[in-house]
Amino acid sequence: MLYHKRTNVFFAFINMSLISKSPSNRHGFGTVVFYIIQFIYMKKIAFAFILAVSSLALQAQNSESEYLYTTKSFNNASPKMIVAGTSHGNISVSDVLSSQTRVEVYVRNSNSNQELSKQQIQKKLDEYYTLEISLSGDVLNASARQKKEILFNESGLSISFKIYAPKTASSVLKTSHGNIDLSGLEGSQDVETSHGDITISKITGKVVGQTSHGNVSVTDCKNEIDVSTDHGDVTGRNCEGTIKLITSHGNIDLKDLKGKVRAGTEHGNVSANNIGGELNASTSHGDVDLEGMSSSVNASTDHGNISLSVVNITGEIVMSNENGDISLELPKGKGLDLDLHGRDVSVDGMQNFTGSKSKDLVKGTTNGGGTKVSAKTDKEARLTFR
């Protein structure tokens, strides 16, 4: 900071000195020299910045490998079950050929400001922890347990596992302060952390996941999915099956899902795009924004707005809002049973309607009736046919 200040003073001094010699130079030579010097200086700063960013990126790539404590291989093993647990560390599981089955253990000081030598790590492990990596029958086990209290003036260890196993495996993974990353398996998966994110991808078996404080992401999964967080966002992408995505305090973002989908939050927004099958989307304090729907829809909020665009009507559409507007867009020419209530109800592009219309109500049928469409709000309800 002091260097920058001195440099700026230097720039000002040069400019003042040069232009003060002759009034005609006020916008001439002095200004040109000033900007040339400033240009050279900024190039040096830009180069230093790029060098610093590159150095940090290299450190980030190498930092994890520096914490690799040990690797235990189980050549040609095909465990049916993976059981992994740690209290302060991450767990990841991904699929490989049976010839590459292994567990990598990463250990570092839980106080990231203080690095430990491998000898210091070994001493703490021996004194305070029980570390087990084993294969017993069809069960691959990786666990780190604290066996006694750590002295108040010492910090503990963060012990993480990277597990590589054939895709047919199921898993039970638990950590209390760490992330869980799971990909490429076909068996049933049960994952839990209390303070960390959960990332799940390319799973074809049943998935149950829970975290208390962290985000949840589910991508390219099929079958039954049941994941939740108390404080964090939930993202679902390109999944199929019976899907339940829940958070208490966070947003939910869905795209390209097919099946029976339930998405709910208490304090946050729900957004979705291109959902097929059946969608139940709800929030207590937030907006619901649904686009490109080809599903039945049940959408609700107590404090927020609801926006729904349907490209293909395949089932009932029910929307409820106590303190916000409802905006609905439907394709023309469909047989519908309409029941719209609000302080101000408007309809644009409706054809072949039979029923009653007023400022606060539209109730009747289009094109002879058919699929139920209901919208109820204390504020504005707007329906557009396209």
C-alpha cells in the first residue's frame, strides 16, 4: 500500500513539473510522459497479479497431494459394500476397475495455519486416533475414530478418505465436519454429514443423503433419490425416478428432471426448468419459478410470487399463494376446467370458454373441459394462452 502511494505521488510530481514549465504543455508533452510511465507501471502490476494467481493455483493443485498420508490397495477386489466414517474430514467414492481398488488417506492438521511433518502426524495418530483400512469379505472399511480427548493446547487432525472401487458397490458414508462426494456407483448409497456439502453424480441405485449445514448437488442419477439439508442450497440436474429434494433455509434449482419430483424449502426460492412427470414445488418464504413444464404441477408459497410456464399439459395444475401474485402460461386449444381466484384475475387469449368471469374470479371450461387448472391467491392471478 505504501509503495502504491509513493508511486502515485511520483506520477503527480512528474506531471506537475513538466506542465508547469510552459502553459502550452498543460495538455501536451507532460501528459504524454505521465501516461507512458503509468502504462509501464500498470503492466508490471498486471504481470505480478498473473504470477500471483498462477502461484496460488499451483499451490491449490499440489496442496492435497502434500497431505497424502498413505494408500492401501486391494488389487482385483470387488467389495459389495463400502463403509467409511471420519469426524473431521472429507469422503469421496468413485468407480474404477477392480484391479485399481484402493483407499487413499489424507491427513493434515485441523488448524490449517500450522503444517505438520509426517512424523508429527504419525505421533498424533498413534496417541489420539484409531485408523482402520481393511477388506473383510465383501465389505471395504475405512474409518478414523478419536480414541481419547485431545489436550486443550493441541489441535486435532483432519483425516479424509478417497475410495476407489468397482461400480457395483453400495456405500454407507458418514462424517461430521467434511464434504461427501459420490459418483459412478450402481448400488444403494447412504451418505450423511453435519457440516459439509454433498455432491452425488451418476448413481443408478437408491440414494439417501443428509447434511445439516451444507449444499447438496445431485446430477445424472436414476432410481430413488432422497436428499436434504437444513441450511444450504439444493441442485438437481438430469435425474430420473422418484426424487425428493428438501432444504429448510436455502434455494432449490432443478433442471431436466423426469419422474415424481418433490422439491420443498421453508426460506428460499424454488426454480425449475424442463420437468417431466409430476412436480410438487413449495416454499413458505420465497418465489416459485417454473419454466418449460411437461408435468402435472402443484406449486405453493405463503410469501412470494408463483410463475409457471407449461409446454405440455399432462396432468392437473394447482397453485396456491397467500401473499403474492400468480402468473400462468398455457398452450392454446386444450380442454381445461378452470378455477381462478384472486383480488384481480385476468385472462388473455382464452378460446371457447363456457362459465363465469368477474374481476376476482374465472370459473368454467375451455374447449369442452378436461384437465383441472386451479390458481388461488389474495393478490393478482394472470393466465395467458399462447
